[in-house]
Amino acid sequence: MVLNKEDFVNQIKSASLFSGKVSEIKLKVDSNKKEVNVLSQSIDLGDYESSLGGKIKGEDLTVSFNHKFLLDGLLNIKSSEIVFDLHGDSGPGVLRPVGDDSYLYVVMPIKSN
């Protein structure tokens, strides 16, 4: 999927406030609607949900990541758009800038029960 970097970073930062002790946020990819829902939940603080449109190809998918690791990769990308390749709900995610193959960031998902 191709997403606007600034919007994605802002939504991850907002979701991180509700992510609880394990720093988990969920990304729910809907390829038909061409959007990604960013979700997080804390017993103490409540729930967070927002959506972000983008260029999305592939299957619908729900995958969890540690928001700190996602932000580490995203904040080192200089372009305004990012490519985020997901390989199933347990495979690695790959972040890279659009049009620049010199930077590649691999992030592993959090296993869901």
C-alpha cells in the first residue's frame, strides 16, 4: 500500500496514547474501500479508531505492530509518501519511501492469539 507519511505518522501517534503497556496498535487493511483503519485499546483509557485512505492492493488483513517500531522506521523516511508492504498477519512489514530504493525498514508484527 502507498500512504501519506505525515497522516500515517499522526494517526500512529494518536493511537499510541491508547495502546496500553504492550504498545500495540492494529492496522486493519480494507482493499475494497482503499483504506487502513488504525486501532488501539487500553483498559484504563478506552479505544481509538481512525482511518486513512491510500493506494491499496491485495487482500484484506488485520495485523498488530508495536507503535514505537513503526514510528522509528517512518520518521527516517524523507519522502511525503511511503510504501508499506505487508506479508500476511505474521510476516514482516516493509517500509520504504516512494521512488527511493536506498532505504528499507523491516518491522515484525506482534503475534495475536
